[in-house]
Amino acid sequence: MSTLILALAAGAVIGLALGALGGGGSVLAVPALIYLLGFTPAAATTASLIIVTATSATALYTHAASGNVRWKTGALFAAAGIPPALAAATLATRVPEPVLTAAFAATAGLAAWRMFAAPDPDPAPGRQPRPVRPARAAGAGAGLGSITGFLGVGGGFLAVPALVSVLGLRMRAAVGTSLLVITVNSLAALAARTGTHTPLHWAVIAPFTGAAVLGAWDGKRLAAKISGPALQRTFAAVLLAVAALMLTDALH
């Protein structure tokens, strides 16, 4: 199968994930770039930030139009993550690639476990979500920013579990709000990598990004037809499968 077709197919799947689940773009994009398209881990993490920044901004627009974005919570969460994202992105360039792969797999596995263990993301009618504490939002945002910078991911696969289980947002609001966090964190981490001279294969990245942006629109429509608990379980299952694949690769 040609590289162009693989890039288009992978981009469509990743856009669908971001649009429907509010995350999972980078955690799927990095393995796709490495195993399907022949990128090195360092090049894949940088390319994934470009792809996910464009795609998450598109998906954010569609979710904002439906009122699914909690702007204050998302802005605080994202702002707290910018300094750690910048510092961690610099550190990542000095870490061996197998260590990065293993860390990526472990983080994805932990996020999957948190999503399986989280309470019902769609509370019963009439039950109000608990108020968001600024200190908790800032602390969770700083931790997510560190991971975003170090692993080259937008962080949605961790932002959604944090917004649901730590900050108490309902699943649909967590999906929309995570896209704001992903966009800001990805831009910060990408800015920190601009001077690393990592080769970027635009002949692959451009069609990959285009297909992902189009897929994000379809993902938003898909999310409107699936319940919050089903979205949560789907997200967790995908993360667990990706974590197992990457951990196996790192160990060998």
C-alpha cells in the first residue's frame, strides 16, 4: 500500500478519534507514524504535534458551536500546563528513544485504567456536577503539560480522564474542553521543538493532517449519537490496546 494512502487512512481515523472522543489523536498518531509510515520516534512525536494542533483546533470549533466547551476550566487547565510543557519538550530531546516509547506506553495504560475506573460520566438528571476547584485544575493542568511536552502528545487521552474523574465534568463537556487544552498544549510543545532540527516529511504530514481535519467533523457527528458511558469505555479500550502494542515494542 502506498505511503499516501496509508497517511490518508491513518489521518481519517485519528481525526475521527479527536472529534468523537476529545483525545486519542496523538496516542494513535505516534504509533501510526512509526509503524505504518517509517518515522523515527523523535520525528513522529514532532509530526504528531503538527497534526494534532490543526485537527484539535477544528474539532474545538465544532464542539464549541454545540456548547460543550467549559472555557474557564479549560483555560486555567491549559495555562498551567504551558511552562512544564516547554521544559519537558527540551528534556525529551536528550532521552533515548526506547525510553520514550516505554514511557508513552505506560502513560497510555494508566490513562486507560483511570477511564475504566472513573465514575459514571453522565450523572442522573437533576444531579449537578461538583464545582471545579482552581487549585485542582491548575495542578492537573501542570502535570498534563509535562507529559505533553515530554511525549509529544496533545494530552487529550489524559485530559479527558482528568476532566471527568478529577474535576467532575460530564463526558461531553470533558470531550469539548479537552480540545481547548490539547490545542494550547500542542502549540506550546511544538514551539519548544522548533530549534531541534528534527526532519519533517511534509509529503506525508500534509495529507495526514488534511484527512485528520476532515475526520474531526465526522467524529463530532458520531459523538452526538453515542452515550457518554459508551464513549468513555471506547476511549479506554483503544488506549489499552495501543499501550500493549507500544510496550511490547519497547521491551523488544
